[in-house]
Amino acid sequence: MVGGIYFIEMPYSDFKQFKGRPVLVFRVIDKNDVLVLPLTINLHREGIVITNDDIKMGSLKKESVVIVPKITAIDASLISSENSIATLKDKTFEKILKDVCT
């Protein structure tokens, strides 16, 4: 799960609307909540660019940006093997972890 990229219905900040979006699972808080970082194909967004060279398993349709400033807690039930897209290589995940924690 941690280091995995999943396609979920991501809630907007008002929690009334949702948008389908890939997210990177950053950390499991407990059995009910996980921290995620959204991805975008807008390469001008602030964050870390990832490509299929950064993927250990699965693939991305397009080069993407992990939007590091938008870390969000979501319900863990939104993450399942059915909506798994890919898993990051350890080195790439560690780079993102370092960027989030600085």
C-alpha cells in the first residue's frame, strides 16, 4: 500500500464533490486512515515529476507530478487492489519522503 499509486474518487475540500484522480499512498495512519499525495499530468505544478522509470510495478499513462504540498488524509477504504495503478521504486519513494519531511 505505502508507495503505491491508486486511482480514487478524491474529495474536494468541501467534501461534497469528488474527482477521479491518481494518488500516491504516503503513509498509513491507522486501519481507517491513510495519507495520500495527489498526482497530476500538469507538469507545471509544484511537486516531484515521476515517469515510468520510477515505477517498480505497473505503469503510468503519462509523465506525472506528485503534488507534495497537497498531502491529504483519506479513508483507507478508498484504497483497494482493484484500483491499483503502479508501485514506486524504493529510491523514488524515499526522494518524495525526504521532500515531504523538509
